[in-house]
Amino acid sequence: MTAMPESSIRKLETAFFAQYVSEHKKNLFRHILNNRTRFATVVLEDIYQSQNASAVLRSCDAFGIQDVHVIENRNVFDVDKGVTIGSEKWLTVHRYRTPDSNNTDAAYRELRQRGYRIVATTPHEKQVELPGFYPKEPVALVFGTEKLGLTPYAIEHADEWLHIPMHGFSESFNISVCVALCLYHLRGCLQKGSTDWGLSPDEKETLFLHWLRKSVHRLPALDRKFRELLETSDLPSPD
């Protein structure tokens, strides 16, 4: 028997799981996917306060950022689900946490392979202030730990440095506020510009299936049922 292509299996799986999700929710998924982006991503280096980490995830979801990259050199990234109110399950979180390794370097290499320009959010002699930041290529915005900010390595090996101007006695914003301000500005740039910032059709299909699976009850049982039906070819035809 000829093996079925992965794309065909995915379409059958999507049609199968779509039966168990309401039309309202499926339409909501499609609407949100049309506003999701991977043109920008957020990178968190050693965030340790769960409320801050959770607020960042909530902001990323709200501004349509699909991917969050989490670097865990010293601190474990923890999520407070009371703060995220479920937003974390719609995001794609990439974690770099190999023991006794420079996980910042690993994250930077991975991001560059994906075509991102590394932008460290920190004061720097070559900094650009947020109001004048208009990226023309995919960007990874890197944010540091609450007390110390980014590590020297993260700053030194960035491609660009971004600073939010301040006008009071405080020297910095809370990290969750900083992320929200940067993403609000960046989202405005994308909406007004001519950059092709949306997801590809294939990315949308993949995430749509992923979100369907996140939405169903008794997922292990449905997975077993799908595999059994796949073996007998007794599945609904994908539209």
C-alpha cells in the first residue's frame, strides 16, 4: 500500500477533529490566524517571576505574536495560569534550557537560522529609540531578567539595540509593560506598512489543527479513534 502523504493525513485529521469543535470557535480560529504573525517574535532571557512571564505571554497573544522563545540559563520559566487566562495554549513556546550550556547562544543561532534580526531591548551607544523603530525584516525582540536586564552576551551579540525613552525618575519599565509597549508600536508598524507579515497558508493549516486539538475533550481517546479510522479509511472527506 502506498503511504499517504503527510499533507493528506493532516487534512483528514483536521476534518476529523473539526467535528468536535463549534462553528463559532472554528470561525474565531480563522479570524485570529489571519492576524497572527511570525514576522516578529519575543525572546525572554531568564525571566523568573511567574506573573511577569505570564503577562508577557498574554500580551504576545493579544498582539498576534505566535512564537515566544524562552532562554533558561539560570531561572526556570514558570507560568501563572491565573494571569495568562489560557492564552499560553494558543502560542508556540520554544524553550532553550540545556544544563551547563550557553542557551542564549543556542537561541540566537536558532533565530538567525530562521531569518530573524536580533534586537536587544537595552540602552546602548548605538541604540534606536522605540518611536523611530521601523523593522524591514523579521525581528526577534530580546528582553532580559527583571532586576539585571539582559546578560552582556545577549547585548554584545545582538544586531541592533532598542530603547524606550523615559521621562521620570524610574530607570526602567516592568518587563511586561516594556513588552506590551514594544509590541503595540510594532503592531502599528506592520498594520500600516507594506510588509508581508502574515502566516503562510501552510502555517495557518498547521496551527488550525493544533488549536482544534487543544479545544477538544478526551484528546487521547479521539487520537486513538482517528488512527483506527485512518487504518480503515473510514474518515470524513476534508472540504
